[in-house]
Amino acid sequence: MHFELNETQIDIKKAAREFAEKEFDMDLAIDLEKEGRFPSAIHEKACRLGFIGIDYPEEYGGQNFGLFENVLVTEEFTNKDSTIGVALTLSDIASCILIKHGSDDQKKRFLTPLTEGKSISTVSILENEEDLILPSSKKSEGFEIIKAKSWAIHASLSDFMVVIFDRPHPQKPLSMLVKMDWDGVNISTHKPLMGLKVSRAYEITFNEVYVPKDYLIPCEGEGEDPRRTFRNFSLIKTSAQALGIAQSAFDKAVKHAREREQFGKKIIQFQGIQFMLAELYTLIEAARGLVYQAASAYDGEDRGLDRIASIAKLFSTEVAVRAAIDSIQIHGGVGLMRDYSIERMLRDTKTIQNLFESNLTEKARIGRSFIGQ
């Protein structure tokens, strides 16, 4: 399937690229990673310029575009820098559930601050055991999370989270909004990751957390499943992040190969290097087609969305890992140095490959989709 961007989409990509070129500094990225510090100033500027929340409805501060345009921004951000790009594009990860399933009041209260740079959100997925969540015994309406443990990205920075129950009970809600400062919500252990040192993961414990009725996310009608929404949205966003990283690793490899000399020749003149670059270029173009197709399917509510979202994430992340490894190989010793961004790309892309779902899970989902066909 061929995707030709319209003029508006071309302008969005250009604006995102220019913003990243101006604001994303490699030295800053290295310092942020060493300190585990979120790029707050860049995040506020990205919100002010409309890059965060580009797919939100206008009445809640967005620009009324779709995930496709969100993907274009994500691709450009991670192309410039994997660490800063992923951190920014994960800052509103809970928005997809609110946009598709939240009430008008919930959207106004929680989406608008995200676009203004005043709030950061996260998502926590809990296994819904029988004693995990019950109608509240303390108050007449609402539910109570009795005792649970999970983890979430950006938890220490977030103002609220969307809690999703992975194994729903017919008499209990599928998802709910939880404020991070509520009694019983505790952000405990920081879980260091291989990459994404700026997008920190934390363990969260819930102990008798009362959730008022108006914080329950309404899910009415057939197909209204916030778990599916979040899964497909996060897989496609991850695919776009990986695509941007893969393109960046490739571009850096080409640049280095044109400049580096061995045996009296630029190394790009060696056929072995040309073959590596040709294969990478082909894989990246194929990944781009899959990522754009998946984003288009999400916006169009395509019936084949589940499968294409898994395919796009599986393929694009594997391409990104290979692009980073091959780029390191072409760079030689300097590709291993922390002062360069190549080794950081490898750590970041390997982390997003397994962050929400591993690629083994994607293979299993794709395989199961053929049953009954």
C-alpha cells in the first residue's frame, strides 16, 4: 500500500523536523540520560507548538488530526534523537483511552492540561483478580482497588494515570482514572531499564485506593474495549519511534561511510558496505509502509487493525535494532563510544521493542489471527 502525504502532512513533518533540529541537542541528551532527567523545557515548547496533542479534538486543545499525523511527529522526533524523542512522545500515552472512551467532562479535565504542558500522564495495567477491585464499602458509589502492584513509565512525573484491568469482570469497570496524589497510591521502586534512561519506569502499589464514580471511564457498546485501544495505539506509536531511530541510524551510517577512508578509499566505495546500506534502506522503506498503514487503519477503525498493529511493531522494531547494530559496525570503534548517539540508539530501540509487549507476543498474536480464517 502506497501512502503519499498531502500538503498538510508534509508541513507537519517539516515543522516537527525543524523543531527537533533546533531543540534536541546531543550533548543535552547525554546529560539528560546521565541524570535521568526529563526534558521539561522542550516538552513545554512541544506542547505550546501543538506537537503534543496533535490528534486531540480541537475543543480539548488539540488540532483534530489523527494518529497518522501523530506518527509523523513521532518519527521526526526520534529521528533526531532517540532518548528525547521517545520521552516526549510517551508523555501523553494515556490520551488514546480518554479520546476514544472518556466522557466529555473527563476529556476536558484531563486532555486540555496535557496539550498545555501542565500535565503528564501514564498507563498502568493490572491483572483483575477477584479481590483486586470491589465496589467501595466506604462510600455509596465508586470502586476500591484493594491491593495491587504494577509499573508505569513517567510515573514520578505524571499527574494521573489510566488504570486498565487486563482480565475484566462483567460487574466491574474496564478502566479508570487515578490521580497520583491519592491516598493509597504509592510510587515506590525505580526500575532501571537498558535504555530510555530519561523515560523512567517505576513500580506502583495500590492499597485501598478509592476511585469515585466519575473517574470510571465509560465503555458502552460492542467493541468498546480500552485494553484494545491502548494496545493498538501503543504498538503503533512504538513502531513510529522505531522507524525514526532506524532512519537516523541509517543516515548516520551513510554519512560516516562517505567520510571515512581505509586503504585509500572512502569506505562507502566497498561493495560490502554498499550491500549493508542497500539492505537497510529496503527494510526501512518497508517498515515505513507498514507503520503508515497501521496508523491509517487505526484512524479508519479498520477491522484488520489488531493484526497490522502487531505486524508493524514486530517488523519496525526488529529493523531498528538491526539498523543500530549495522550502523555501529560501519562506524567501527567510535560507534561504541558514549559520546556518540549510536550505542544509545541500540539501547533505546531494544528497550521499546520489549516495553509494553515483547515481539514474541506479537508473533503469537499474529499466528492466532489465522485461526478460523
